[in-house]
Amino acid sequence: MRIYDIIMKKRDNEELSKEEIKFFIDGYTDDSIHDYHASALLMAIFLNKMNERETIDLTEAIMHSGETIDLSNIEGIKVDKHSTGGVGDTTTLILAPLVASLGIKFAKMSGRGLGHTGGTIDKLESIKGFHTSLSTEDFIKNVNDINVAVIGQTKNIAPADKKLYSLRDVTATVDNISLIASSIMSKKLAAGSDAIVLDVKVGSGAFVKNYEDAVELATLMVKIGEGMGRRTMAVISEMAQPLGNAIGNAIEVIEAVDILKNEGPDDLRELCLTLGANLVVMAKKADTFEDAYNLLEEQLSNGEALKYFENLIDAQGGETNFINNYDSLPKAKFIEEVFPLKEGYIKTIESDDVGIASLILGAGRENLEDEIDHAAGIYILKKIGDYVTTDEPMAIFYTNKESSIKDAKKRFHSAFEYSDESIEHPKLIKAIVSKDGVTKFK
């Protein structure tokens, strides 16, 4: 078998066999296939696409390019969640203990943030003493003992994906549904859970900008998961504006705790309950979405979800006193209110620009080696549909770099468009995608 022949076959819009796909992934992983070969094949895939069978085979090959996690020593159904990324996405910190409080095993591997999107691991490391590096044995033990653990993703998970993504990024081949879906699902499937809920973001702060593309991506990922024997569902959620109010690290931890105390912003709460309800049904702890949703609401109101969050922090070495005293979390030296430049109803928000403003303040990283300022970030006070005046703050900036505030303000203000006419608040949950099809929310 030759890579030349595989490239030519896909160039001519022919279907690749499972063996040919595996040959490519194995060879690129062990460096026997060069970047120039891989670039040519990626472009052929980008232009001529892959069918569903090819995409499933590509996912499986990437998944097996490194180690897979064996969770068979964890009792019961293991669940996991993945988000396609967004601004202010704090769901894992809430969802993991919330679902675990119902006796469901939540085994989560998460990553760090790059660019304006904050990573779950970065947020958790705002908590003094919290360890995100656990051995597989300790990871499994924690999930068995307290139903939940959240750790950093090992470098040995799907190494082919990391190499391929770096190449796609510089060869204009990122935006292909088969390549996107196989990248996401290979890592989730390698992590070993039995049931996966996918949070597919759509809008200005998401990778996918329109609803139809989000449905297509979600449907394909569900088919991949189900085709490889995992219960898989997807929620399509709005990212036309930041989720919740906090964008940063420590301030997102505070917002997560607020939700677990049955307080906090309604949109973040609703998304966590929706994602969680799907996991509860897949874990067979409830028969219907509505029953599961009600069970989770009860766990927020009776304090059980907060208790499991405390268990999670304590089990991984973190100090839990911040739960009742936020002053023990990292604090910014400079706190500044930001006022609108004009009056009116907020019509649109370019969420990416808001995220970049938080990065400028220090909350994100442009390169993997950059240090994150856990205290930095933005707390948004006004969102789409709200009326603003120039004498009332629309946000609060937090930073330890006073010199960054001017540039961050400029980028932040550029994100907002206003209207003299009233604007409807956007609907958060767009649809739920399962193996049975798409349920669109009205």
C-alpha cells in the first residue's frame, strides 16, 4: 500500500477503504508519512469530502493512534460531556457534580484553553491546591468513591489528532465536517465513557456560525458515537453572546458555585440542566427528559449538587473554604467599570471580541506556554435585548495589568451593536439531536 495511491484515489473523488485510512493515520503518527503527503490528502478530503462510513473509520483510526482509557473498573454507566467551545462556558464545573449527585459516574478529561476560550483545567487551577494530574488508578478510584473526577487530558490520547490539527491549521483544511467530527469524537471515545452528551455551540462566539451547519455536525458526531457503541446525544446551544456573565477563570469558578447554590445566571443554569437531563436519561436514572430535568433541579435546591462539588475539590487536593468565602480565590489588583458608548438596546454581540478583550486583560493565552492570570476577566452586566445608558456600567474588568485596560476596552466596545428598537432575548437551546433525529426547540 502506498500513500501516493491513497492521495490519488481521494483526489479522484473515490471512497477510501478502512485499511487505507488506517494506513494513513498509522503512518502519519509514526512519521513514515510526511507532512507534504498528509497535506495533499487533507486537501483532497477537504475538497471531495468523506462519507459517513469513511468518517467513522477515520475517527476509529485516530482514536487508536494512542492509548485508550479503560474505565471497566468503574461500576455502572460512565458518562462524559464535550463542548465545541465558546465564551464563558463554565458548564463542566457545574454539570459534573450535579450529575454525580444522582449516583451517576462522571469521568471527565478536560483541556486547557488556547486563545480567548478558557479551559476547564485553567479554571479549576484557580482553586488553591487543586490537582488536575492524577494517575489512572486514582482517577478511577475517585470516580468509584465519589462518582466524579476531572483531570487534564493525557498527551497519549489520540496523538494523531494533535498532529493533524496542527497541519490543518496551516493548510486551510480546518473547516471540513468529517475532519472536525473525527477530531472531536476520537478524543471523547478514547476517554472510555459509555454515554456522551455533546454541546454544539452556534453563533458569533462559536466555531460554527449557522444553525444548519451545527445540525449537520451534531448529527454526524451522534452517528459516529452510536456507530462505535456509545450512547450519544447532542444539544445545539446559542453562542450569539457569552454564556452566563463571567468570562475568565476565578470569576467563572465563582459563577459555577453560585449556580450550585441555586443562584446565578439563568442561561448557564438552563444549559447545565439540559445537558445533565440527557445524561441522566442515558445513564438510565430517569425515563424521560422532563423527569431527569426535575430531578436535577431538586439536586440544586436541596444542596446535594454543591456537596458533590465540595467532594470533588477535596478529593483532588483543593481547599474548599472558597465555597463560602470567595475572597480566598485569586483577586485582581485593578477593577474597573466599563460604560456603554451610546444608549439603546443591545442588538448583537460579537462574542469572539469579548473573549479577546478578556485575553488582553490576561485571562487567556495566545500560545500554549503563556501564563494565565487566574484573577483576570470580564463580568458582563448587560446582554442582547437589554437597554443600556451611558451612565450605567455594562461590564466590570478585572486585571493585574493596568496597561491592558485601554486596549481591552476598545476591543470590548467593538463587539456591541445597538438598536433604537426593542430586541428579543435570544433563545438558548436550539435543538436536541439523537440517533432518532433532530428535535427543534420553538
